[in-house]
Amino acid sequence: MAKLLSSDLPSLVKFVVFPVSITLFGGGALLAFFSPESIPAGWDRGFFLAGMFLGFVAHLAMYSCAYAKLKRVELNGNTLSLSNFLQDAETSLDNLQSVSGSLFMYPELVWLEFRQPTRFGNRVVFIGEYRFLAGWTLHPVVHELRNRLLTHNRNSVNGPET
């Protein structure tokens, strides 16, 4: 049975929050540019346009650096199923080289590094499930995958333990 390791947050961010925020910043900038009377009274048009443009650029940069690369990850036995919500790929735990996670950040990111490239490259990033007061320690999925990786590597070298 497949176990979902990642949060559902990336799909919400990718397909709802980001498009809405870009539409608001881009639409506000276009509205202010083509309709100066839409700018609130007492506000300088140049500063308003600059603020809207900088907000638009900041959202694009944040999305392309952080959210665009997020994946959905499931563990099914010794197979990792990866998805960017448009394409899917599978890889064995044999291909997993290392697992790391973020500290003092929210949302909590988890990085998987592979020996051989997958459809999504050598490194995959996903958001772990939500935890209350998160970020003070590594996400439990990091420890779980590290333990699975150690056990799997030990069994593949020495044979299964009996």
C-alpha cells in the first residue's frame, strides 16, 4: 500500500494561491498603468506602479525558486513514486543516495538526492505533512526515509536479516 510522504499543500500553492496572487499584482499594475484614476487618492502613481511591479516580480521569483520544483512523493514498498502533478515517475530505493530536510522553516522542505537522474533530475524537493510547531527538528519523514535507506542498503549488501 502506498504511503503519501508529501503534503497536499504544493498543489494548492501551484494551482490556486500563486495564480491568484500573480493576477492581483499583475492586474493591479495594469489597472494603475492604464487607468490612473483607479489609484487611491493621495498615493503617488509612480510609487504605486513600482510597488505593484516589484510585488509581481517578487512573486514570480519566489514561485520559480521555491514552489515550481515541489513534487508529490509516495512510498510504495521499495519504490518511490514522484509526481509534479502533470508527469509521474518511479524509482527504486536503490537509487536514493541521501535524504535531508530543512530546519527553522515553514513549510518544512525535504530533499531527496538520487544516484541516477530521474525524470525530474538528481534532486527532488517536497513539503512534508503539516506538523504543529514545526521546524525545530527535522521532519519525521526525513528520519523514516533515512532509516529505510540504511535498512535497504544493509539488506542489499548482506542479504535480508532473518
